[in-house]
Amino acid sequence: MTYTVIRLPQYTKADLDEITGGLDDPFEVAALGVRSRDKDVHYGVRHEGRLVAHAGLVDATVSVGARRFPVAGLGGVVVAPDLRGQGLARLVVDAAVAHARGTGAEFGLLFCLPDRMPLYRRLGWRESTDGMRVEQPGEAVVDHPLHTMWLPLAEDAVWPAGRARLHSLPM
């Protein structure tokens, strides 16, 4: 079966429900209590008129020590449960990464559960083991409970060693 990725003009809760069938916690992170931000750029796959996959991007800034740099935050990656294992995550993530390469960001950045890490590793993402602090409502800065992964977007970019801070809500 051939699928085509499209850039979506918007992405709503109704779109997420169309993909997931209305699951209450499709990303399985609600219990972690970390708020995330809406994405600014959206890619999706439609199959027989139905939205069946999504990946979103945001521009963000990270600092490690005195170094501050732009990142393209990837989030909201989801595939319809009945179509998983057919390469749809790769399609939407690759489209989002291709877009991110043109933004001037040095790195792609994402947060994920341990069971999702093998997928992202296959797509070229690497784990940062030094942890990430993120902003939360009320001016709180907290350690993000999910695994941090990065992807070089600029030639020869290497994630700096040390504890990092995302200067926004996570994606």
C-alpha cells in the first residue's frame, strides 16, 4: 500500500481523535503530569479520506552550560492503532525532519517513553543521557521524566555533554 505525507494547515483534537479512535491518553503520558506545548507545523497521512498519522514540530531553544542553540522539537507523533507497523511513523517523522533541516536548527529534539526509543533509533535519533530540564506552568523548571533524544540537523552537529535546559514547555 502506498501512503502520501501531506503538510496539514492545522491539527486539532478532532484530528487526533480521528487517528486514535478517541483514546483518552494516546501518548500514554498523562500520569506523568508534564504539560506540553502545541505544535506549529504539522505533517499527516490520509488513507481513504481518514487522517491516520501525524507528527508536529516547534521551534525552541536549548542551553547546555553557557551554550544556547536552536532546536526543532518533534512531538505529537501518532499512528492509527489499526495501521501500525506499516512505516507511517517513519513517513511523518521524515517529512517533519526534512522541514526542520531548513529552519536553521542545529538539532531535532524529542521526548519519548522507553518502548518508543527503538523506533527513533532506527530513524537516526540518539539518546542524551544527561537529562533535560523543561519549563512548566507557573514558572516551574522540572526534570523531564521521559527520555530525551536528538538528531543532528546540521552537518557534524554533536549534542553537547551536560545537563540541558529547554527554554519552553516540552513538545
